[in-house]
Amino acid sequence: LQTGRRLEMPIHREKVNSVDLSANGLYALSGGNDHRAFLWNTKTAQIIQEFNFKHRVSMVKLEDSGRYAFVADNQKASQIWNIETGELQSTLIYTARQSIFSSVRFINDGKQLLTGSGTKIVQLWDVNSGLSVQKWLVTPRKETRPKTAVVYSATLWDGDKIATESSAGFLEVWPLQK
């Protein structure tokens, strides 16, 4: 933004579904219909790491301190990568046949991952193990059919609560388990 320079990265062969920038603006993570995600340097346009999946990549997210990258496809592969080492940190463990995330955020200094979906579900995950820690269901509007809502955003609130905003138009606050 300071220079007005446009950076084009013709690395994806198909539509890009999700992009995230690092807090310092030096790195970007992108994922698309070509079943790939790329971590790349925004100054040099060099690819730092490539992530390959069996299905379309639907969501990517970088952790604020630059330690982790979350990459998920549109089926059941949801992975947290340690981008300092290039190694897989964990894979989210869930029983749903597929889960497409509509909201993803690292919280608590990157120790936990908070996800939201199009099926009312908000879930808190342990980054090291990939296990679910806590789960909530957002409230749909009474007059909607089917009775569902898309979680647009979920975040840590006052250090001990989760705040969610959904397509139902509700802002809801949920307690964290101790």
C-alpha cells in the first residue's frame, strides 16, 4: 500500500478461494481449486512452502506471530503446519464427512484455533494435538428453513469468552471452559 505496487503471483492454475496476509505484510498464504496452497514472500514473490491436497483448498489462515499456517480442503483435510520448521504440526480430528470452514482464527498466542462453519458450529481446537477442546452452536433465526446459520466470525473476547457473529444477524458471547 505504501508504494502502490501491485504484486501478481500466477502460481495457482485455478480459482483462488482463500488468501491471508501475515501481520507484518511480508508473507501471504493462498489456497485454491488446484488442490494447492502456497506460502510466499510478498516482497520477492518467492514461494516458501507448497501444500498439496487431494481436494480443493477452501480456507487458509496465518497465525499472527508467524509460527503456524492453517490449510483446509473442502472435504476432510484440515492441517496446521509449523512454518518455522516446515513440518506438519497437527491434523484436526473430527467425525464429519466434510467440514468447510467459514471462519478461522488462531487465539491464545497461537495455542488454539477457533473455527466456524456453515452449519452453526463454532469449535475450539488445540494446535499441538488437533483435538477439539470445546464446541458451540450459534442460534439461527426462528423463521429460517433449514434452521441453520453460517458463522461469519469468531474471536476471543476479554480473554475468557468467545464472541461469534453469524448470518442470522446475532452477536453471541460464549464462555470458555476452564
